Amino acid sequence: MTYPPPSGTDPWSQPSTPPVDPTLPVSGQPVPGQPTGADPYAPDPYAPVDPYAGMKSGQPAPAADPYAVPGYAPAGYPPAGYPGYGYPQPPRTNGLAIAALVLALVGFASCITAPVGAIMGHVAQKQIRQTGEGGEGMAKAAIIVGWILTGLIVLGIIFYIVMIGIAIYAGSTSSGSY
């Protein structure tokens, strides 16, 4: 089309013939279907499967698949013990580990609970190893904090006793020198 259009023709008029369909072959024959490597009569692998079909009909369970991936349930059976959708639930925290950490931290204010918290932390660690519960970090923190505070308390008591002994000795020697 040239610009400006030749006089006597309407530039906005529709063409007299419809456009050619680009999907049709040039020869006018229909386009053959896209070839697939799958058997058209094979069962649909995405069709829903009744996992209890073999149990309802009294037929034996299907034989194990030699090509199955280990760790996955065989096709047609619901996975046993599947936790559901979303993230897996974390293990339950050991209550003794929580109590041990609380008692060890309370040992900052009251001196007697620090060694109790440390001992409970050792017991909690043993329980966690046996049961597989969570809270291993809390038990370890209770042991560390509890024994450090217990050591500081023992050092403080020893320091206090030594100071009392020094004061008594200094008092007895200075009063007898008059």
C-alpha cells in the first residue's frame, strides 16, 4: 500500500477475501495429529486410583515393583504414617530440660537452685537420648549455667570463710598487743 492511497479507493475498507489460516497446510489437506510415543489405549497414569480396590474385590495385593524407589510407598496404596501437608512437626520438648534451665537461671538469685538445675540437666539429657525428644540444647545450657554458678557460689563461700578467718586472726593479734 502506498501513501497516500491512490484516489478512488477507501483505505478503511475490508479486503474482499478472508485471510489465510496459517495452521492449514499449503496443499489444503488437514494437518495430521502430533505424534506421541504413548500407547493411546494405555490407562491414564494421572487418573485417581482407589487404594482399596484389591481389598474390596478379594484379589491379592500386587507384587512388589522391582524398579520402585526405596523409601516410597508402592503405587496404589496410601502412604502409612504420612504427617499431612505443610512442614513436619518438631519433636516434643522434654519438660525436665525446661525445668532444669529455669532452675539453673533462677540460681542467679537463689544460690541453691543452680546445682539442682545442673543435675536435672544431666537427667534430662539421658531422657532425651532414650526418647528422641527435643530440648537437648536447653539441657546442655542448664548443665553449663548450673555448674558455672555452683562453682562461683563455692568460690564465694570459700572467699567469705577466708575473710572471716583473716578478720578473726587480725582481731586477736591486735587486741593482745596493748
